[in-house]
Amino acid sequence: MRDQMNIVLVGYRCCGKTTVGKILARKLNRSFVDTDGLIEERESSSIEEIISEKGWHYFRDIEKQVVREVSQNNKLVIGTGGGVVLDQDNVLNLIKNGWVVWLKADAEVLKERMEKDHSSGNVRPSLTGTNPIEEIREVLAVRMPLYEQAGDFAVDTGRDDPSAIADGIIKEFGG
């Protein structure tokens, strides 16, 4: 039965969900689905544009629809948006047929990765309006218990390379 389950990656932005997810999908011969990418496709806009033009509430509604749809599939590797765990319906949909992996990293590692993303043109909207390290710590304080509760397995992405992280997930998954 586990061979039909989705592997769902949750965690804060820039924790490695997309990078590790693509490697994991390739190694397991599965398709990788990025929920934020699907939202951007559906809306023909970047996440930043959606939020600045239509607001967080609109974004979360679209995210909920996408999560519901994607969760109905089998044998996917699903990379979720960092705030997906804020909605209990999202979590319930993802765990129906999903083994949830919480990818985590220290606030300093996340800040460094966010700065690299920003310099490459991948701008992520502020969640709190505070300076980046404060924002990461504030948001993590709220979300960490939710990630932990949703997750079947947790892995620190701050030290190992993405391929080694994917190998560890596969080993724990039993693949």
C-alpha cells in the first residue's frame, strides 16, 4: 500500500522542498508536483503578484483547492507551500494518501537561502513585515508545532546535500 502513497514535503520557505522533491521524484520514478507552481500556472501570476494584487486570503483559498485536487492522486512527490499546514483541511487532505516529511532548517540557514533566492529574482512576499531573521523566527514559532504534528518523519536540510537528504527519506519511507 505504501508504494501507492504520495510523499508530501512540508516546511518553511527555502527549506528545500522543491530541490529535494525533484531529486526524490527522479530517484523513485515518480512525478513531482509543486503546489505553488500549480497556483502560479492556474493564476498566470507569481505568488508575489497574487498576494500583492488579491491578498493572502485569496491565495490561501486557491492553495486549498490545489491541495485538495493534488491529494487525490497516487505515487506523487508533492512539494507544498510553507503555510499549507495553517489550514487543517489541507493537512487532512494531504495525509489521506500521503506520507508527510517535514523538511526543517535553522533560521539562519533559511535566511541565507532566501537571500540567494531574492538575488536570483525569486522574490517571496513578507509574511510579517519585520526584518527577515525576525520574520523567520516569528513564523517558525507558530508553524513548527503544525509541521511536527503533520509530519510522519522530519529531516534537517541544513547540513547534508539534497541528494543525501532524498536518500535518507527513501530509506525511511521503505523505498
